[in-house]
Amino acid sequence: MNIEDAKNSALTFINDKFPCLDDDEKLVIYDEVTEEFSWGWAFVVQTKKFLETKDYLYACVGIGQIVVDKIKDEIIVGPSSDPNYASKYNRQYGGGAH
């Protein structure tokens, strides 16, 4: 799995869980804050309109980091209350080695 495959998997997963009403509300990957680990990636999603305007009126809240573990072939949504979930996942599981 490469990063593009992981992004597509994360987007499909999250957009299935949180369907949008129109194109502006569509959830997209916020590439500037993507984290890469030996076991995979952690993505943050945001609405397309927020990323275009930076207007918090259009911000998506309540979805934590989307962790794509390529070793376990698993997608995990971290808690929205923990912006460092992927780092903690990395320390706890060390890259899918459970």
C-alpha cells in the first residue's frame, strides 16, 4: 500500500460514515498535516470549503485522526479529543506489531 492508496481508503471510509449534502461539505484530506509512520499514515479530514476559505464557519469538528495501518490492513478513527492519537498509537503498537 502506498500513500495514495491509503488516502483513497481513508476518504472512502470516512465519507461512507459521514455522507455530505453537497460538494462544499465533502470531506477531503488535509494534506499539510498528514503524518507518515513505518506502519502507515495518519490523516486529518476537513471540508473542502474550509480548506478553500479557511473560514471556521465551514470547518468540520468532531472527527479525529484517521489512522491507516498498512501492516494490519486496518482503518481506525481516533478520538476528536486527542489530536496526537497517531503518535500514541505508534508508541503503543509500534507499527501494527500486536
